[in-house]
Amino acid sequence: MSLAYRLLRRGLFALDPERAHELALGALRRRLVPDSRVETDSRLERTLLGLDFPNPIGLAAGFDKNGEAIDGLFRLGFGFVEVGTVTPRAQEGNPRPRLFRLPTSNALINRMGFNNQGHEALYRRLVERKDRPGLVGVNIGANRDSADRVADYVAGVARFADLADYLAVNVSSPNTPGLRDLQEETALADLLERLVRTRDTAARRPPLLLKIAPDLDDAALAVIVDTALTAGIEGMIVSNTTTARIRVKDPQAEETGGLSGWPLMRLSNIVIAKVRKRAGKRLVLIGAGGVFSSELAFIKFAAGADLVQLYTGLIYEGPGLPARILTELPPLLERTGFATVSDLVGSDTDRWAKARL
């Protein structure tokens, strides 16, 4: 963490977390955050999902739900940015307060509830920046009061297929009652079959990725991976926040919602490795959960992630985190004997698949 951000963070952490988040988005949108991109290093480039990623470090969904600061986020150095979760109709989400810092644990708890401005607002912003550089994924969800949640996901694929570089299907948020039921085998098979069919009839056919919860036993995880493979989707995002309270002692730890940040790191690595063992190379895996440094990104790649996303790390470490990871990864690869990040991926999968919390 830079000294400048250390000082700024004191002020931001004195504010309500959601208000601080709004200010950060506004600063990125208005180009008030210094450009911290680093020169592209060929050792970090990846070609996956039919896309050329300049580097494997992405922003996870939830930070920029409505696509308001995409270009500002790319100026931080991200190789890809995921916006959303977006639902067909705008919705307020859950009552405030709904976002909580756990500073002694480097974690957050959120119960936002898919607060967003809806499909049309995001679609207009994506149209406005259509010819600008940068890979943008769109994370789609269902309205809380929807009579047909599967239809909401179908609508998301239909609406954003012509603009999204990939589509992430979020059935794993713990903050919309009943949403995680869509991870059950029959429901998931029906959902993915309909989404693939909708995507395949679109003028553009962006890859589909399923975002899963980390709170799954081995049997349920195997069913989800097999169902994803049978449906023919291209990848998975591992993982969303957890409802467990792992190694957290902060006063806010008992707040309802999903836990993200440092305490999620080990759990998400274990799930990544188990998915990699089950799927082999048939799915592209994006690893998310607890990335605060180049070393932690390195570990997540070794566990089996092809690409890595972060969000909570940005809150605690500041906007220079992506550039710092990208600067430090190449020498870290050299010291450990890996020519490229691609060579690193999956090098420690077997150990992580057997690890315990």
C-alpha cells in the first residue's frame, strides 16, 4: 500500500462504507485517480475464451455494477473488467446498512441484494464505449421479485450478447433469497441449456461463465461441474462470497451477508483446485477471493485459475494494487522457474485439492 493511499484510506474508512464506495467510483469516472497502468509483459498475456487478455488480472463484479467507471478502471491496469450484477429491471437492493468492513481481517461483508440500475442503463453505457479498448464482462442476475428467474437470465444473455466480451451467470449470491437453489442439478441444467440456446441464436456468441459459491460440498461441486460441461458453457468463476465466518473476529463478523477478502483466500483456492481436477482443461477458470498481492495471485494461478479477479483487495490496498501485481509477477515467475503465467497455472492443483481449511 502506498503512503498516499494509507493516508487517504483513513479518511475513506471514517465514512460509511457504501458512501466511500460511491466516492471512489466518482473519482474513477472523473479521472481523478492517477493512471497506474504498467507496460504489457508478454509473459502475462493469455488467449482464452477466444479473447486476447493483455494480462490475467481482472476486476470482479460488484465494484462497478452499472458500468459507470469502466475506462477509469482500465487505467488502473486491469486486463479485464466485469460489470454488474445487473438485473432486467432496476432495483434498490436490500435496506441499508448492507456493507461492512472487517479491518482486522482484511475483509468485507455485504448483503447488497443486486442493487443496480437495470439492463437498459448498463446497455446504454456499453454502447457509448463500444469502440474503446478493454475486455468487459457482464455479470447477469435475476430480480428479487421476479416471477420467472430463469427468464431474467435469458433476458440478460439476449440483451448483452452483442456487447459483452463474456457473460457471467451469477446464481451464487447469498443475498437474494432462494437464488442459490439454481445451483441444484435439475434447475441448473435447465438454466444453462436455455442460456446456451439463447446465446447460440444471437448475432454474437460471447462465452458463458458460471459463477459459483464456495459453500459447496464435494458431491454438489462435482454435479455443478458436470452439468456445466454437459451444457457446453465455456468457464466458471470460483468463487462468490461465503456465508461461513472463517477466521474473522471483528465486531461486524456476525452481520448477515457474504464474506469476501483475505479469509476467503484459502477456501476459494481449494474449490478452484477441485473444479480444475474435475474439469481438466475443458473449462476456463477465473479465480476470485482474497487476492491482496502478487504472491497471493501467484498462489491462485498455481491452484488452477487461468485468470484472477480482485475486489476487496482494491479497498484495502488501494488503486495501485493491479499495477503492483503486474510489476511483481514477472520477476516472481523467474525466481520460481516459470517462463509464463500460463506455465504456472495448475502447477499446485493436486496439493490444493487435498488441502483442508
